[in-house]
Amino acid sequence: MKTFQHPALAKAESVLEMLPWLIRHRGQIAVIKFGGNAMVDDELKAAFAHDIVFLHHAGLKPVVVHGGGPQISAELDRRGLVSEFRAGLRVTTPEAMDVVRMVLAGQVQRELVGLLNQHGPLAVGLTGEDAHTITASRHWPEIDGELVDIGRVGEITGVDTGAIEALLADGRIPVISSIAHSQDDGHVYNVNADTAAAALAAALGAQTLMFLTDVEGLYADWPNSREVIGQLTAGRLEKMLPGLAGGMVPKMAGCLHAVRNGVDDARVIDGRIQHAVLLEMFTDEGFGTVVVPDEEEGTP
């Protein structure tokens, strides 16, 4: 008997390809750091929102963490305030902190929550200040052997996941701005969003941590080669960290912290690709760089 090939069969096969991944990820927490070009391109933002809603309806528990560097710089410029960076971190005066707080919680977060809630009453925005979700103390980076004051930049000292877990239990998608409260001096601090995402993933016992960025992954020998390392262990990454530079440092340090503190794997993927999150989570065509614990070397 001749089998009839329906024109839509390819769609069914695509759905079936997801099945093992759906089984693996169902009920698990996935922390996704939203950043890079995906934050400023309208089509990429819409695709990201669709991906997160899909994760939710597929039975995962997505938690979104975001920064907002380009938007903060634009608002500081509009107000005539200088954007200055030292040791790769934004110098955050009290005036700049007001802008950071307003842009992250009042602009970037609201837009993302709005995009997610086009698909139902799903997303709830909060900052690290809320319920003392993230606490921090003043960070003093070392430059040329000296500790330097860069203002209201925080170093994470504690994470309380109670509010996030309550939202997840209620079937919501938490969207978290990387601002932290200090129990030392009562100030509010600007925290690197990559570092915040890693700390939250570890504290929540997430299955995976994912960073969306503007590169293909971790390059093996940048700038001499564009070969991307597909997978590496925590031990290998630890040896590579001192030789890394720029914005990749907090991402890869975050990956290392996560897998050394109970997260199954941490990923850096190219957020310039539409539906990058779905492609990474639910297909065999994974891309970017995956960091795994040392004992899992060689596993897919």
C-alpha cells in the first residue's frame, strides 16, 4: 500500500524532533539573560518574547534577567551626563543611578513585560530591590594595583528567591532588572546583569543558564580565529578566564559560577539569530558555547 505524504508532514516531523527535549526540560527552571542586539531590534525582541512564552507553555519555568546598557547610555546622553567605564563597569554616580533605576525598571522591563503579556497574563516585573531578591555591597575594582571607587556599582552578597519561586508556582514568568539593595548602607546599586543572572540561576537550582549576546559564542583564539568552542568543562574555562577580555568576561565567569553551583549547563548563544532560544533548547542544531561540569566532559 502506497503511503500518502501529506504536504504538512515536515511540520509534524519538526514537532516530533522536540519531543526528547520537551521530556528533558519539562518542569525545569531556565534562567535566560536577555541582552545584546536582541534588546534593541524590534523583530528580535518580538521573537524572544515568543520563545519565552513557548518555553512556558511547553512546561518549563523561564526566568528572564535583563540589563539595559544601550538604553542607559542614551538616556544619560540625553540628560548631558557622561557615560564613563572603568574596569569594564559603568561608573555610576548617584545621578546616574537614578537614570539606571528609571531605565531598567521603568522602560526596558516594562517593554519586555508588555511583549510577553501580549500572549496572556504571564509576565511580572520585579527588580533585585523587591523583597530583597538581590542584595549587594559597594564593589571596589582593582586597577593598576589600587582599589578604585566607581560609585553605585554593586557586588552581590546574597540572593533571596522567595518572590521568584512564588511567581513560578503561580504560573508566571518573572522578569528581573539587575538592581540590588544594600543592607550595609541602604543604597541601591547597579549590578552587572550577567553576574545577577548567574547568581539567580545557582540560587534557584536552575537546569540551565543562557546568555544572549552579540557574538557566536566563545572563540577559541580571538582575534586570530573565529572558531567557536562548542563545549568546554568548568575546569577548562577556569584556565581560560584570565586571558579573556571585554564583555565576555562576566558572561563566562557567570557560566563558571553557575555550573560550579549546581546548574546543569550554561550557554552563551548568538542573540542576533531569530528564535535563538528555541533553536538552542529544542533542536539538535545547537550553536554557541555550552559549559558543563567537569565530570560531564564529552557528553552531548
